[in-house]
Amino acid sequence: MERKAVVEIRDMTKNFGITRALDRVDITVYAGEICGLIGENGSGKSTATSIYAGMQSCDNGQMFFKGERWQPSSMMDALEHGVGMIVQENGTVPGITVAENIFLGESARFRKGPLIRRTEMIRKANEILKSIGADHIEASAVTASLDFQDRKLVEIARVMGKKPEVLVVDETTTALSQKGRDIIYDIMDKMKTDGKTVIFISHDLDEIMEVCDRLTVLRDGKIIRTFEKDEFDEEAVKTSMIGRELKGDYYRSDYDGSYGQEVVAELRQANLGDQLKNLSLQLHKGEILGIGGLSHCGMHTLGKVLFGAVKPESGEALVHGKPVRDEAYAMKEKVGYVAKDRDVESLCLDASIRDNISVAGLDQFAVSRFLILPSKEKAYVKQQVDDLSIKCRSAEQYVSALSGGNKQKVAFGKWTGRGSEILILDCPTRGVDIGVKQAMYQLMYRMKKEGKSILLISEEMAELIGMSDRLIVMKDGEIKKEFRREEKLSESDMIRYMI
Amino acid sequence: MELKSVMNRYGLKQKIFSIAPLFGLIALVVCFLAAATAKDLNIAYSMKNILNQSVVVAVIATGAIFIYTLGSFDISLGASACVSALVGGMVYNATGSVTLMFLTCVGVAVAIALINSVLASVFNLPVFVTTVAMLSVLNAVVLMLININGTGSQIAVPTDAVAGLNTTWFKLLVLVLFFAVCLFVFDFTKIGRLQKFLGGNPVCAKLSGINNKRLAIIAFVMSGIAVGLGSFLSITYAPTLTKNTASSVGMDVIISIVFGGMPVSGGARSRIYAAVVGAFSMTFLNQIMVMFNLNSGIGQMVKAVIFLIVVSLAMSNQRNKEILPR
């Protein structure tokens, strides 16, 4: 049977200054299929799809939607005409209700005379939330009160409320726990069954190979190869992505799991609402301690408590045996914290790479901890940019203009630069391609070998199993199980205690 | 290679936009000089007038940049300058010492700034809210001081006492020295760097170990010193002090800072020179309009239009960032 092309991109070119983001790209996606786009950070996946979804324009090329010329003037325009996109970063307005976010720009729909029928808006929003399986979110709630995952689900509801013909899911699942991912998978499956079209972008190779019918690989703005389902092969896809064989270990290859005796950080009977319930744990010198669980299990709060950013209601957080008063004290004790919500908590997007990296390391290079000598600062920042291979025009470039992977490297550079001995990493490889992931895993392992300690909080079980010396599974604010590093430990072992 | 590509590669577009207000000031100076030459005006005298009109606002606005960088806003600066000048004048009249008068001006302004910042910290209120309350209090204090002084509606410092300081060179010296100190603190110390980062993203700043309360207090102290210097310069220029002394300073400071290219939300793009550039730009603009006999109403409208154009241009630079997705 002949397949009906819904999305067609022809000869598309896009330049950002001298960077050629897209180089004569052709993409065709058919009705009733889920097409995966995969490639390293900066390969052009998001550029191509964001142009199709009306976020920006291309320099050359043509686009077609169901055979007709396609030139959306904005994302709202594209959504109105049947093309919706869920982006990687947070796209909700915090100070308004969930319902207002879902019907953003559409309040006129609920107007009666000079008034807006808010009850009706909330009722409709609740219906949409229920239809996508996110009925635990109340449409009348203020969006700022939701966590990162639920805010992402609100965005999904906003797009799905318009019943799009084409759905672009751009690196969204990495921000979600298994439940959130299941919601997205259900949506994509239903769209496929209904003969609609899904373009799915993810760095998770297992996930993308599981979910997609076809897989297109981009590298340096060019289409490298399209794999049909029966051609899917992990090594071949990886090689296409990075243009060479991925040599060396991805996760660490040893199953030693040993670490020092000295306790460098610990929680003692910490309580905090339903996030932490009489929780105690110890992090040792030279240990990678993995913390896993569902998104609401309290593990993200645990990281913040250990860094002194959140005070427990009772119990205490200790570093080197002393109570952690606040973030500044934690930093003084050589603790670093890479937050999950990168764009809000880890980085100042409207500042340069230099500002972001040096802000945590001023005490390292400032003369008398006060005076900033430009030459010393430049050398300090350059060292981090070089060590972490941050792709940028210069250290003066705004962080907002970097790709997701490079932003994450800047967030790492903030803490590695100042010689942190204890690193709390909350979902450190979210939205990062396999090449960068591998580099980060190697960095973590190297730090462990140097005697540094890492608390690795993650929603990716493979990552936890692959990197941790010890692995704690949390549920409802409590520790449910502790595993030691061993070869036969599997994801199903963990899941049993997570759910 | 295309010009656009070259500009992007070296970040030239970013740099050009960041110094656009400076080009605006240069353009206004050129227009002023051309008009003054055409109308055969005494340029030296006019420039002296411009300095007199700009210097107080330029000094106070330079200090206020520290508050604006945090994304905060102080509406009580004019009233604070008035109170500082009145108390300074009373101290001179009581002691006959210009030095004590100077120290009083600075001390009173710093004390008011500290009260503002401490109140905001203690009650965990937005700084703007405390400064609104402070504005009311200071206006009442002004009336009280004038009544207490018992000389009708004014406090007068003898002109002879400050005549030696009412010179172009002294005012320029104060402006240059204070600007140099602020530039140093703002761009070459930990304080300025952390303040910019805090203004850019308070959440991330907290998670980077930055103490926002301490930085807010420092910002207000810098602003207080500026208000103190500004009130002292006001006394040297107009030693007869009334409730209207520095009355327009508060609004002029806000306009100058924005006109000079300072982002209204503060943060990493904040520039210390915005205050000086904005203050002088506004004065040159006023002078040009006076030269063309634009009556006050039309002049205000022209100013409003130019103000909107400048702010719109500055903000378009912040909006139109080309973002390279993953």
C-alpha cells in the first residue's frame, strides 16, 4: 500500500552565523507512523523540526504539509493548522493557572461579554488533562506550584487539546519519570493508530528504537541515513550518529564497587513533608551513590537538602560531620550541585558562559577573594571550556544560545572548575547525546578514582546501574532497597521496589 | 564572507547593541553642537549648564545602577536626596563646617538606604514596596525639617560657604571619581559580578551560594553614597533648600538609567555607564528642544517618543537572540 506523505521537508538550509545548522536536509514523514530523529547535540534535529513547527524560519528550502505548501508564521499558527510541538525546555508561564496555560492566547474562547468564564475554562482544561492521563493535575492550580514533570504535562495538554495531525516530541521524555513517559508513549501510540504522524526526538537509543517505525540520523546538519524498523541496530545507529565507532567504555566496565570508609556527607533521620520520611544515608569518599525512583519519590528533594538549599523539618544534613547551614557553607566544604531544572536552577541563561562558570569559582581565582583580574578569570574559564569541550563561539557567548548538551557542560564546569570534592548530580545527562553522555560518565568515573564522591540522582535506571557503587531505590520519601554494584543487577530488580 | 556572518562570529552585533546608547549620546552632542553653532550660541557656557543639570542625576543614577542590577527599583531616591541636603544644610548652619555638612549628607543618605534594605530583608518584601513606604515617610520628614528650622519654607546655606565648590572642575571630579569607584566595584570585584548574576537569575544565584540579602544591602549602601554626593552637589549649586530640592531627581534617575541602555530587569547585561550616558543624553535632548523653541508640552511628547524608541531598540536586541537549538 502506498504511504501518504504528511510532513515533507525539501532541501532545507539554515545558518546561524557561520554555523550551518541544516545543510540541504530532506525529511519525509508519513501518516500513521512514528518517525525518530536522532543525532548528537547540535546535529540539526531540533532546528529542522522547530522550523516546521513555526518557531523559526529557514534560509532556503521548502516545506509541505499533506501535500500543500507549509509556511507557518508562528508556533501558534502551526498548531492552529495541525502541527504541534512539545519542546525540551520548560514552556509554561509560572504565575497563571494550569487552565490558563492550556488555553494560552485563547481566552477569547471563554469570553461572555466583558468577562471570562473561568469555571468553563477550568472544566475544559480538566477534560484535556484527563484525556492525556494527567488527571492528577488540577486545572485551577497555579502552574508555579507544580513540579517540573507536571509542568511538562501541562504543555503536552496544551498541544493535545488542539488535536494536532502532526506531533513533534522534542527530547521531552528525559524530563519525565516512567509515568510521564508512559503518558507520552500512549499519546504517540494513539496518534499512530488514528493515522496521524509523530516525529520523536530523543537521545535515548533504546527508547527511540522501541517506539519508532523509522529512524533518521542527522549529523552536522546533514541527513546521514534512514533506518527502517527491520534495519535497527544499536551499533550501526551509534556509528551513524557520531561518524565513528564509539570506542571505550560507555558506563564504567568494572564491577568492583569499592569505595573509602570515610563518610563525607550524610543525612540523619531527615523529615520533610511527604518527600523525606525519617531518611538516613551516607555518602563515602570515592563513592558513586546512585539514587533512583519515580519522579515524586523525594530523591530530587534529597539532593537539595544535602546541598543546604532546603532545610529538613527535622533531622539534619551533614558534610564532613558538620551540619550544612546553607548553600554557601556546602560550597565551602567543596560540595557542588547540578540541578535537574537546568535552565532555572543551574544556569543564568541571560549571562555569558564566562559568568556562569566563574560565578561558583570566584573564590578560586579572585585576588584576596575580592578582586577579579580579567586575565586570571579568562584562564580559569578557558580551562573548563577546553576540559569539557564546550562548543561555543567564545566564553562571552550567552548560555541561552548553546545547545542542551553544551549548557549541561557549562553547569558541570561551574562545579568541576572549583575542585568540588562532593558532587550532587540531579539527572545530569538529561537531554544530552550519547557522545557527551559518555564523556560525562568518564568524567564521573575519573572523579571517583581521584577520591571524589558523587551522589547520582537519576530517573534513568540504566545509568544508575551502569555507574553506581551502591544504589538506593526510593519510594514515597523512604529508602525501599539498597543494591550493591554487581553484574547481574537489572532494571527489573529496581522497578520492583520503585512502584 | 557575509557581513552578517562576520558580525555573528565575533559577537559584533551583541557588542554594537550594547554600546548603542553611547552612539545615541554622541549623535545628540553632534546635533547640539551643530544647532548651537548655527544659532551662534556660547558653546562653553551651554556645556557648563549641561554639566550643572546632568551631574546630580548622573551621580545618583550611577549609584542606583547597583539596585537596578538586582532587578529592584527605588522610587525614594529624590526624597532621600532632599532630606540629606536639608539635614546637611542644618548641620552647616549649626557648625559652619562644610566637611561636616558633606559627611552628614552622605551619612543620612546611607542611613536611609540601609533602612530601606534592612526593612526589605526583615519583612521579606520586594524592595520597591519598602521604597514606596519610605517615599511617604521622607516627604513627611522634609516638611518637618523645614518647620523645625523655623525659617519659613526654606533652609538656606550661605552662598559664600559653597561658592568655591560650585565649579565645573569640582563637579566633574566628583563624577569621575565616583564613577571610577563604581566601575571598579561593578566590573572588577566579586560584589559586582555576583550582583549581576543575582539579578539575572535569583534561583540559580541562591543555588550558587550567593547571599542575596548581603548583596542587596551593599547595593543600597552604594546607592546611598551616591545620593549623599548628589545632595551635596545640589547644595553647592542651589544653596537655598526647599521642599522642592531634588524633587525631580527620582524620576530623572529612572529615565536616565533606562535611556542609557540599562535592562529594566537588571542582570548580567547591566552596564554601569548607562547612568552617565542616560543622564547626559537626556540633558542634551532637553537643550536641543529648547534651542528649537519647542514649547514644554511638545517637548515632553518628543522626549516620550524618543524614550520609547530607545527602550524598544534596546529590548529588541534582547528579544531577537538567535537561538541555536540542539
